[in-house]
Amino acid sequence: MTNLKGVQYSFKEEWGAERYHVLDQLMAMQGTNKEGKPILTLKCDAEKSEQFRAGNPAIVPGYYMNKRIWISVLLEEEQDKDLIRSLIHHAYVEAKNKLPKYKQKELGTF
């Protein structure tokens, strides 16, 4: 994810989570759920969030996040790498769109 323009990495030790921001907007976290299973939690449009969850049992409400605008992908269950890349791209766009216009222009188009 850090190869996307403007994406910055941080590690939140108390959560054991790798975090990815588009400048100052959180777009993704990778860690584990309460069962210790690997998950990727991604920012998501509210309507698409419902659609993704309804159509795929490996996509669940965002773990420890606002369930309306975050989804979590159960990485052991979801093997479609193209889908995961697509969801990461969507999270990037969602986070980028929350930035002020001048910061969005700095990042250019994706």
C-alpha cells in the first residue's frame, strides 16, 4: 500500500496494527481480530459497504471501527487478490476524498 502516492505507514503497538494513511486520513489497518485471525480493515463508502458484506461472507463490518463506513476482510477466507486490490483502491479514493481540495490536487489522479 505504501506504493500509492501519499500513503504513509505507522504501527499502533497497543492494537498490534499496521496502519496506512493518505496524508492524514486513515485508509486501512492490518492486524488480527479477537480470534487472532488476520484481517484487513478498509475505509468504504457506506452503500458499498453494505453491498460488499451482503455479497461476500469474508467481508464483515469494520473491526473496532464505524461499521457503516469501514469493512474488514477476513484474509484467511478471501483468496481473491484482485478483489482485495480493488478494495484497497476504493479505500484510497475514499480517504483521499476526505482531504482538503488543495491536498487532493497535490496527490493528483489515481
